[in-house]
Amino acid sequence: MNTQIENKLAFFPTPYLEEDFRSIIYRYHVRSLHISHERTKKEVLGYKGNTTLPRNLNEITERIPGNVTSDDIIYNHTLFPLLKPFLNEHLMDKVYRDLVSHPDLNKSINAKNYIKHIVSDEIRYCLDCIREDYNNLGEVYIHRLHQCKYIFVCYKHKKILLSNCPICETPLAEQKRFTFLGQPCCSNGHNLLDFKVSSLHEENHFIQEALLEDTSFLLSKARSLTHDYLKVKYLSWLYSKQYITLLGELFQPRAFVDDFINFFSTEVLDKLGMTEDYLRVKNRIWYQINFKKEVPNVALLLLISRFICSSFECFINKSLPNVSSIIPFGTGPWICENKYCLSYKKLSIKSCIRKVSRKDRITGTFCCLACGFTYVRSWDSQDIAEKINVSVVDHGHLWNDLIVSTYERTCSINKTATELKLTREIVKKYLPLLVGEIDSPYSSNHYSHQQVQAILETYSQYKSYRGTARKLGVNRNTVKKYVLLNLPKFENELLLDEIAVTAIDYQEERVNACRNKIVSIMSTVNNLKRSHLRKLIGYSTYRFMLKVDRDWMDEVLPPVSPHALNWDLVDKELSEHIKEKALSLYKQNITIRISKERIKKSLESFQRSRLARRPEKLPLSIAVIEQYEENKEDYQVRKKLSKESLRKGTDDIN
């Protein structure tokens, strides 16, 4: 519910130059003689909230005597102008509406959530300013620029700012209790005019001078500067320094951070909270300069502008750098690369489609309207020399028609390739796409009925794939293919039956011959092992017999060596070993989830091999792995407990 303020104030203190709004309210509180600061806030603001950044200013200024406006308070007595230029139009409208006419004062202050990142947590004073203010005005007030979080010295006297009494260390002001300095003495009565503060150390002098200068200029120009204008400035300047690519992305961010740190020094940046780890966070710099974060780091942005130019003022006032570049591939026209086109090597292409890829590389697509030939070329901004490499996207209708007509006339892939001066691989690749399945008697991938008949007749004569292949000069696999797979397609059933019978008879003859050979060897060699027999008769013969006559082989040959494992015993021992390894992983409190694969990885290689090849023999081991596998919920709990344990200084996790 919006609080209504009815009565106009009888008086209101005239704001001083660069006075913080909190100080103005405090001076009204002192003059009104109110005991409770909550009553003062309620009387002036209409609510009891924080006064760092006021809300509902339109109603407040209507009650204040004089011609004070909402913008006067915002731009002259708060630090909000430091944020305003870096907020986009939508966000700026949202925050500004919260400041001047927020409809519900009971909700959290949106504007304050943005300003708190640049306002100091403690009220700070310059002792020289206290002396001047008291001598000239008879009272002390809070200077707005002194409360900027990243500034440690007075903008006028260049002396270190203080938040505590230099004698008793008592805070000079307490914002929660709404007690600020009105006289030049602390709450314990120590006179601050008798104390002198030293200037800033030499190593920090440059950075503070730079930030004071840039911040003062930003405050003076905040009304006119806009988010879009600053974004163009940052991107243009960084592109001119070769830190931004054509895509508008930060090029080699590590190099940028290195140059930035070397320019200002690590020690100086650390005191501003900009450690090397902070700057090297992925996309940190890019999000700031591209304003992709809602809350900008004003100090970082000011330092980047000074890193690029000599100051923020120069960064703003200096004309934009020339970021134009050579037009990739020129303005045309461009040549046709199809050697079968009448416009070959002539400037016949009138248009170019450019596309930006990563790392400053641009591709151009060119299409000849006469033949349909389309190709792509690349262009690199780092190497602007003409690129002559051409990647074909589409050969076009002229090239397609030519290759099809030539093949239909020659009926040969090789002749087509030779006549068109193409490679055989290109013709073989594109021809099926244009005419479908190739059905040529001259093609190596297809045999005519006469050729298949010749293969079958030769095979029936030689009874061997190898002999048939040698006789006809073809591949042995080709012979096998047509003998075993393609026989049902032909009509000569008599020949097929004859070949089938011949093949069966030949196999029986071979089996009998192999049997006789094995029996002969076994009768002459004592204590013959199967491995020795395999070497004597040949590996192929041994495998053939196992395939077609295993029963006879098992009956005649020596039994297999008794190397069979006791899988029950192996499973039991392996399951116990897995359990030990799993418990060890939990005791080590590793930082990753203890999954099945992680438990298996802790085993020996032969154990992992057994689990992979013979899981049906190891049911107990598989069950133990599943039992000790850590699910995602348990892993999250263990991870959280581990962090809490480390925070307490112990390595034990209950």
C-alpha cells in the first residue's frame, strides 16, 4: 500500500555542494529536535527505510519548500549517476521509476540493490574537509564522492579518507543508528581538527588520481551519457586495439587481461578488489564491456577506458576510431570456376553471400546463374591476401547433365572420367546421385549374366574359389559372392543342382582327407597337444575341421588342458576385493561421485577384463558394485558435508 504524505514541511535545510542525501536528512533531524530518527524519516520520506538512495521522490519534493526536483536530488546528492550510463533503457526505466514514484514502499528497494555495489559500507570523511566545512559553514556534512567504494582519498585535498576516529578508533558515523558528524569531534569528544592525516602512498597515488578524475567527469556527464553510446565506444575502441573480433567477441581474453594487469600492476588492482583470479573468470571482462551484466563494475569499466585511452574524458570526447575494413572479396563481379561453362574465368557472377564464422574468418558463396555452379571461398581479416582455394557446394545443372550424357554414351566410369578430365573417384561419387544405381556390364561393381554363368561353370570345374578366381582374373570374394548368394536368381536349375552337389562332394572329400592327415600325425607323435597339432596341419585346416566336424575332433584329439577357473571362488574373492576398494574410496572422500565405473577403475586390469567379458560368471561381484555405487543425491549430501567439515578445520566427515 502506498503511503500518502499530506502536509508540506515548514522548513528544510538547503543542500550543500556535493552533499550526500543522508546528510541532508540528518541535518533536518537535528534542526527538528526529534528524538527518534524514525520519526524524522517518516515525516520527510513517508517511510522508515534506508536513506542511501531515496524512493518516491516525486511526493517528497512536493513537500519540501523551494524548487527542489527529483532529478536534483538524484543527480546532485546520490551516487546513482555513476550507474545510470551503464544501465540499458529497460533497466534504467525500471530503477528510475522505483526512485521517483514507486507504488509500494513495503517492497524491497530495487534501486538500492544496484547502488550498494558502489557505495561504501561505512561513512567516510576527509579531516581537511571537516575543518573547511566547520570554519565556513559552522557544521560538518557528508560529501557524496567520499562514499564511493573504490575511492580512498579526498577529491579535493588528496588525503586519506577516515571512517574511524584516529585517536580512539570509534566510528565517526553509524548509519544504522542514524548518527553522523555535525561537529568536528567523535562521540568520545576527541577534537578532529587537531589531527592531521598523511597523503596517499606513492604506489597508489596514480590509480586514485585517475579514478577521482574519471569519476568526477562521469558524474558531470551522467545525464547525457547513454548505455548504447558507451557500448559502441567500448566495442569500437577495443576493436581498434585488436581486442575485439569481427563477430564482436573478445579475442584472446587472456592476452587482454595480461596487458591490463601489466598496465596498472597487480598490487594496485588487488586493493580495488580486482584480483587476477577475479579478472580471469570466464567472460568476466566481456560481460562488463558488453553490458551483459545488470550490475556493472564501475571502477573496472573506468579503468578499461583509461587503459584504452588516456582518461575517461578522452574516451568519451575523442572521435570514434575508424573501424572500417577492406570489403571481403571486393565489390564484384566475380568469375565462374566451372570449366565447362561458357563464362569460365569470366566476371559473370553479380552477387556474393558473405557469412562471418569464428575468429575473424569470413566465407563468401558465389553462384553462376548460367550453369548453376556454386562455390565457397574464405577470407581472413588477419591475412587479407586473395584466397584462391575453392570449395564446391554444387556443380550445377550444366556439369550434371554433361557427366550423365557422357556416361550414357560410354557406359564406363573410367572413360567418362578420362573424357571429362575428372578423377574416377569424383565420377563414381556423383554418378549414382544423378542416375541412380549403375547397371553397366563394364562396371567393376556389377557382372552380367554371361559373366556370372562363366564364374559358375569355372567353379564347377575347379571346385575352388581360389582356382576359379585365378582362372577368370577376378577377386576370390567375388566368386564366393555369386556362388553362395546369387545362385537363386538364375534360371539354370540343372547347373545349380550340379554345382551344389559338387560343392557338397568336395567338402566331404576334404573332410576325409583332413581326418586321415590328423590320424596319421597322431599315430607318429606321442603326447600330442592340440596346439602342436594346429601347427602341424595348419591353422586354416584346423579351424575348418572344428567348424564342420567338431564332434569327431573332440572325440579323437587330446582333451583341452584343464585350465578352467573355479568361477565361484573367483567371484567370492573378487567381490571382497571390490568391497575393500569401494570402502577405501569412501574413506578418501574423493571429490567426484563414486560410480560403477569409478569402482571398476580402482581394480586391476585383469579383474576389469573378467567383469567386462564374463559378467554372467561373477554375479556376486556385480551385486557388490551396485550396492556401493553412490547415487547423485548421496553424492550431493557427502559433498556438502565435506565442505562444512573443511570450513570447521577438520577432515573427518560423520
